[in-house]
Amino acid sequence: MIYTAKHLVIGDGKTVILDGALRVGEDGTISSVGTKQEITARYPDEPVTDYGDATLLPGLFDMHVHFGYYYSQPDQANFDDFMIAYYAAEQAKHAIRLGITTVRDVSSPHNLMKQLRLAGEKGYLTVPRIFHTDTGICMTGGHGHDDGIPEVDGPWPIRKKIREQIRDGADWIKILTSNRASIPEFTQEELDAAVDETHRVGRKCVVHAGIPPSIQMCIDAGFDTIEHGTFLTVEQAEQMAEKGIAWDPTITAYTVLYEFTKEIIASGADPSDRIAAKAIRDMGFFEPAYFAYKNNFKKLYDTGVTVLAGSDMVLYNAPPLPINRELSLMVEYGITPLQAIQTATGNPARVLGIESLTGQLKEGLQADLIVVEGNAAEDITALNRLKVVFMGGKEVHRSEA
Ligand SMILES: [Zn+2]
């Protein structure tokens, strides 16, 4: 089958083909990419689906999800293992509906993502391609300990926990080492051990770090991706670029938290009220976080650090997996739509080590692709107008409108 559209975005941050076309073979891989004229001339007998004034682009990646994160639900007590599994299945469905064909889950309840992936392989559900870290690891009393993340202290216990998680099917290892306080959590010795143990067995590790002292310790330890990096400095981004450490800023999560909190405060909340008091206290972090992203994103991007798109949206009532908003914010803060799309296609594929499988519209890769209305190469909000989603050449979603 040949698919054509007015615009075709490769996913490498720069290439757009006008009046583009690609041919997908019987095996679900892309066998040819070019202009409509070239491809239809090469395969004159092949049926053609033309999407008109639309953009063909690679399926999107969300590099920071928590499919099993039910902790902010108001009826937490209803969430036993069964409900958590249904919740995760619903998240997977949302992902597909939003054109997200690959996710990296960076902490969910033990075994949830492994089983969700298996359920997808068995054909029970349609799920995106899944990479996961199982539960993640925090220090005793550290960030995430109240959300069921195992608390482990000391280099050898950390190595043992990593071995257990890999034994149990984790693709990546996740360490959490900072909260909103200015004091880092794990010691350098512990972080070094975590990275060494993970790399020693050929895996990669991701770390949650938001404040400059923690970020620096994680750069020194040599993690593969740094999540949030909210107050990342230009000097640190330069070091990351040099060491090949990618940055997953999760701008939307902090933006939405800032907006929510601002609304609570603006509604004339009484500071003696518990929720209002918490909002006022949280604003001390969310406001500088919001402005740090807004003012620094472009400068940090320009250091050449590999940027990844991750949504990290776990707030109750917030739109799930808003990767389209993440890319819009990147564009609002100064990069081009093509560069933003690369953070959710070519870049994450390379960081996950699957660039020879998917992540771009190139010959020989799996046909994980989406079609959106309009010209996404110039107007990133085109991603809000999703028409069709394919995984491995198979249509897995079509918008009604
Ligand atoms: Zn997260």
C-alpha cells in the first residue's frame, strides 16, 4: 500500500518531503519513501491512499509515562491490583488514540508493565511498544517512597535491587534522587554504583533529578537520561551534550501544576484551608519551575544536548499523556516544529536503541506512523488533529471526525 499526503516529516529534525509518499510492504515495514510522483511511478500497480492536506510523520514516543500511577485518584481505595491493571489498559488506549506508538514507563507497580506488554503480545489489547523500569528505586524516605517505590540504601543493596529488577524484566533502571528540597538524596557513591551495575549488564539508567546539585551528581555518575532537570544550567547541559546524556524536561507537567496552583490561589483560597495552604506552599516551587523552563529551554536546547519528549502527567483530571502539548511548549519556547517532532521520534528511538526498528519514516523501518491534518512541519498544533495511527503497518486507530 502507498500512503501519500501533502507533507511528509521524516523525524530527523530537518527533512520534509512535499507531496510525499511512502510504501508499506506486506511485512509492515516501510519499503520506499519519496515524492508521490517517484513512489507511484516505481509501483504503478500498488493501491494509493491519499490523505490530502495532511502530514505523514512517525508514530510519537512518550519517554516519561506512569501507566500504573493511580495515587492521585480521589478514590485510591478502589485501586486494588485488578483496578490498577484496568487503569493501565486505559492509559495504553489513550496513548494509541493520541498517536503515541512507543512509551517508556519510568515507574509503575511491580510487574504491571511487563504484563501489559505480554497482554499486547497475546493480542488481548492494543498497546504501544513498551519499555519500562518496573518500579524504580528511591532512598529511605526519598522522593516517591510514599508512592510504593522501593526504598534502598547503600551501594550493594542498590546493586542487588537492580539485579532483581532486571531478573524480573525491567528494560531500564530508574533512580529517584531529588525532591523539591535543595538537598540531593542518594550519595555519589550510591549513584555511581547504580550506574555501574546497570551499564555492566548492558542496560541503561534514567534518573529523576530537578535541582542543580543533584543534576551535577547524576551527570558525574553518567546516567543515560535525566528526567525533569528543572533547574538545569547551561554549563550542565553542555556537559550532558558532551557525555551523551539526554534530557527529558517534562515541561508540561510543571506547567500544568503551575496553572492548577495559580487557579486555586486566584480563586481567593483561604490560607487556613488545607488544600489552599498546600497550593501556596507548592507555588514556591512551581512558579520558579515554570519560569525556568520558559526562560531557559532554548538556551539549553542550543547546547546540543539530546532532548526527549516526556509527558509525566499523573494529575487527576489533567489531560492524559499530553505529548502534543509538550511539543507545542517547546515550539513556544523557541525551537522549530521539526526539531520538536524529533524529540518525540528520532531522538527517543536512538536513546532506546531501536533506531533500526522505528522512530523515523525511512526504508527498512517498521511503519509506525501517524497522519495529522494540516502542515505539522510549520504548525505544531496540527498534532492536535490526529486522523490515523499505524503500528507496524497496521491501522490501530482512526479519529471519528
Ligand atoms: Zn515521573
